[in-house]
Amino acid sequence: MTKEVASPAAPLVRAGVWCEAVSTLAGMPGTATRRDGYAALSPEAAVRWIRAGARTVACVLGPHQAGYVLDHWVDGPGSARACARLRRGEPCSLTLYPGIQHLTWQARPVRFLRLAEVNGRPPCGRRYRPRLLPAGRDDRAR
């Protein structure tokens, strides 16, 4: 008689960080629009995602704000502080003002629920990656 060895079950819940990029029209409350989302597995991955977005937008900022973003937040102590906040279970965010739109990257610790397989097929979450939403789509941030 052979004994089957059970593989260790994946945990139903795992810690992670939910990140969002939101744009808001200056001076117009209620115009927040979610532009991108990212499910990070660690605070370090979340901060890397925010740094990449900030680095991309820095080229359209004024010299003073671009210098602050690149020297302090992207390459300096700002990202280390954000990572420490996420490790402590606190949210972090970075807001830039490149023009009429304010861009905010925010990250908060969450617990992700594992999706179940259906009929032997992998859950849809493995195939789905959040992408930049089309500009005309009415998907408001909450």
C-alpha cells in the first residue's frame, strides 16, 4: 500500500500591498480617476512601482519639483521612509503637480485572498494584470 504525500496547501490569505495611481483635475473635487493599479507582494515592490511612475512623470515637471522627486523620493530617503511605513502597516503616497492634473501614487498594506481553481482551470487572477485605463473610461477612484 502506497501512501500519498500531500503537497503543502497554499495559504488562503497572504500579505501584500495594493497600489494605485490616481489623477485629479486641479481645483475640481470629485474628479479623481484611477489610472493604474498594482498588487505588490512586498513593500519594496510597491515602492519600486511608485518610483517608476514618478520617474516617468518627472520629465514634465518644473526643475524644482523634478529635482525634489528625483533627489529625495526616487533616489533618496523618501522611498526608504515609504517602505518603512508600509512595513509598519501604514499607507504611503506621493502626489505630483505636473499641470492641470494632480497625479497621486498611493500604497496600502492589504491581505490578498487566494482565488480558487474552477473546473481544474487556474483562477482568472493569474491571467489578469491591471493596465492603464483608457482616458474616456468612466472608472472613478473611491
